[in-house]
Amino acid sequence: MKKFFLFCLSLLIIYTMAYDLKIGTLKPLQAKTKMAPKNSQEKIFYQRVKVKAGDTVLSVVEQLHQKSAPRSMAKLIRDFRLLNNIHPEDIQIGHVYKFPIYPDKK
């Protein structure tokens, strides 16, 4: 019985490895594309900031506004990508990027 269990377990492992290598279990990476503003008349105000170690787009925007992010993460990421033509996760220490500034809603 022990040999049968080990045989079944090894078949299961071989099957899962073959499935993972042939079909895969992770979603494929999507091609990085430029995002265009929905409204071409839309103006995005920004401030240039040199990135330090530990900075993220969210942390820099929160520092600039001196409060939590004033817009949704999706809008923040879209605006950052439009201003810099780079994905937020690709920022590098020591480089200067344009970070969106949002006027207070009245």
C-alpha cells in the first residue's frame, strides 16, 4: 500500500510539473503601453522630486500633499505614467520624476 501511495504521489507531482511548464499557472505579463488622457484638454499639475531610498509614488504624493492621497490609486498611477512615461514600480533612486499635484476640491 505504501508503494502504491508513493507511486500515485509521484504521478501527481510529475503531472503538476508538466502542466505548469506547458500551460503555466501564472497570468502572462501584459505589455507595457502608454496611457493617453481620457480628455486631451485635461491638465495635470506636477512637482519635480528627486527620489530617495524607500520612496514610492504614493509616499511622495502624500508628502507633497501633507495628508493621505487625495485621489484614487488608479488615477494617481495613471497620472504618474502620463507625466513620466514610466511605470511607478520602475522608479529609481536618485532620478527626478514629475509627481502629480491635485488641487483641493472645493
